[in-house]
Amino acid sequence: MLFHTWHFFLFFAIAYAGFLLLKKTRYMNLWLLTASYFFYGWWNPLYLFLIIYSTALDYYVGLKLDHPSRRGTTNAPFFCIREPRKMWLTLSVINNLLLLGFFKYAGFVTDNLNTLFSWLNVGLTIPPSNILLPIGISFFTFQSMGYSIDVYRGQFQAEKNFIKFATFVAFFPQLIAGPIERARTLLPQLQRGCRISATDISDGLSLFMVGLFKKVALADFLAIYVDRVYGAPANYSSLSLVCATYAFAWQIYFDFSGYTDMACGLARTMGIRLTLNFDNPYTATGLRDFWRRWHITLSSWFRDYVYIPLGGNRQGKILTCLYILLTMIIAGFWHGAAWKFILWGLLHAVGRILTGDLEKTALYEKIPRLARQLLTFHFVCLGWVFFRAEGISEAMLILRRIFAGTGSSSEVPVVMFAIIAVIWMYQLIFSSRAKKILDWQPLRIALMLLILIYLMIFTTVGHEPFIYFQF
């Protein structure tokens, strides 16, 4: 059930009406959980068994971990089973990783083992797994696992009410593609009688419209050109491939941030504030800055639950670089069961390692801000080539053709780049001292009216899935 279909609008109208009627009663979370499970089961009812199992286990683990003596413990290693509480934490982590590994990476392992057996001339072939990937599994397993770790560390008290905890795991606006919420930010908001102001409703609807505009008017529009060029890169010139790479950079941003905006907008109409997940990432002045702005909840998740527990920057330069390398490779693999995603993570890791100290120097600060933004953006676009290409060999073909200047005839979508230029200019102004211009109320109202008019006249109800649904 996509946010931009009539099925969802009908579902949300019913879910929201029920929420308003029950929000001051003890049945509020039960209603939200029922709506969330209906929303998730719409894709495939069998998915419900998986999320209910994962939720039940981590709820029980949380109760076992929650003991007064545990408060104050921080940054403990995951896999240490000498004490009962560590055994329970290990159970939660391993269970979530096994669920994720089985459903998401079984095919990857099988294919690579068959390739290895063929290379070694071993007369053995493992049958293909053909396992259906449950939608959103990468998000709700991380959210539930993060809860267990926070309870173990003493950073959050275990939730005693199962319905409330299950609602936290399955809250439908952010269930499929985030933001990946922390227990300390979302669970306290799931209180009955939460106040909903007129500002919550107006801001929520406005945010939803902005997200809808990003998806159907921008991301899906850019996808037409990107899919055509990246679908047959050997048929296109260097300039066309560069244009398609730029277009994909903005497509994935509009697609993913559009979903986040819609999710945050829906939650806001219920008086619930989800975590900011994007902060104009293409205005970043360095790679470290980029990862503070792009998919913020995932970046912070890997920082707090992988990078820092490994040792962070506390054990010398060499180990710090190793931990960055491991964290970014794992983050790349999280995005997809393919070597191209691992290479994408490796590329960003190397970039972070090589530029980390440079970005802290006074010399780097003297470089004009726009120049730093352009350099960062182009490095990110280099990574997007591997992310979007069908495989590593196709990505290398694209890069060879780009840098060799291959081809004479080119397709340059002028309208597309005019739209991107306007939006990028808006973001640059938003990140500058001239931001106050954008706070001018008549301008904001005019922009919302233009978005509404565009959505009503120039677009049809879309059915293109969000890119991050596959992760």
C-alpha cells in the first residue's frame, strides 16, 4: 500500500478517524497496532508472522534485561555471554541478524558459493533460495534491536506494555522505510491523550504534500531518464551518462526524503514527531558532513551500535581507520545483497579516511564553501554510479565511457536540469545566511499553492514503489 495511492488515502482516513476517537482511551495503541498490522499485511499477510515473532522476542528480552543494577552501563560489546544479561542481549542481536541474513542475504550467499564451486571445479550446485524479501525488514529489525541494546546499556527502561512496544516497532508511517526511531524518542510519545494542535495538522499536511511532490513530480519524473540511460549504458554518450548520474543523485534523494517527509507528516497529524532523516545533504561541505545529513537515523545507528562499540576513535589512528572501513562496508551491505553495494560502502570509507583530517584543517575552511559543496557532491555522485548500475561491470563501463568522453550524440534533458537547479538553489539559500527569505509567510504559502496545483493538474496517481523499499 503506497502512500501515493487511493488505497492508502482510504486506509489513513479510517485509521485517523479511529485514532481521534480513541486517543484519550487505553485502546489508542491497540488501534494503532491494528492499523499498522493491516498496513503491513496488505503487502503479504505472511509478513505479519515475522514482525510479530521479532517483536515478541525483543519484548521478552527487554524485560529480562531491565534490572536496576544494569543502569549506567554503556558501550558494552554485543557478543559476550558470560553473564545472563549479556546472554539475553546476544539472543536479541543474533535473532535479528539471522532474520535479516536469511531473508535478505540467502540468495547472495547461494549465488556466490555456486560461483566459487564452479571456479574450483567442484561438482556441487546449491539450489537457488527464491526467498521472498519481507518489505521493511532492514528497518524494523534495526529499530527493535536498537531498543534491546539501549535497555542493556541502561539508556532506556524496558517497556512493560506489550501493545505499546509492538506499536513502537510497527508504527505504520515509518515502518517500511524509516526513519529508524529510537525507543527514547518514539515510545514516550505513544501515550494516550496526546495533544494535537492545529499547527500539528497544518504542518503535517504540508509536509505530506511536500513529500508527495518530491515523489510523484520529481523522483518519478527523473526515473524515466535514469532508467533509460542506465538500462543500456553502452548506447549512450559520456554527457548522457553524466546527466543520468546527476539525475539519479536527485532521484534517490527526492524518492527517499519524499517518503520520509510523508511519514513524518502523517505522524505529525497525530501529534507524534518523528526524527529528522535528511538535512539538505547535497549542500554538505565534506563527506563527514554529508553523512550527518543523509539518512541520519541509519548513520547514527551505525555510529552508536557498530562504530563506537568497535572502539570508535579511542584506540589510535590505524584502528580508527579500520573501524570506519568496517562500519561503512557493513552499511553498504545493509543496502543490498550485492557486491556493488559493498564497493559503494568501501568507496565512502576510503573517502572518509582520506579526507577526515583534511576537513578539520584551517586550510580546508579557506576553500570557498560552494567549491567544497561541489567537490563533495561529485564524490557522492561517483558512488551513486555503483549504487544504481546493474552490477560492478556495468558501473565500470559507465565510468570508462564518462572519463573517455565516448559518443557524440547526447540527450540533455534541459527541463529536468532546470527543475534541479531551482531546487538546489533553494537548498543553498536554506543553508546560508539568507535563510530568512524562505521564512517569509507569503512565499511559503505561494510555494504550497504551486505544489498543490501541480499535483492536481500535471500528475496522475502514481504506483512506482519507493527505491528504499527494496532494502
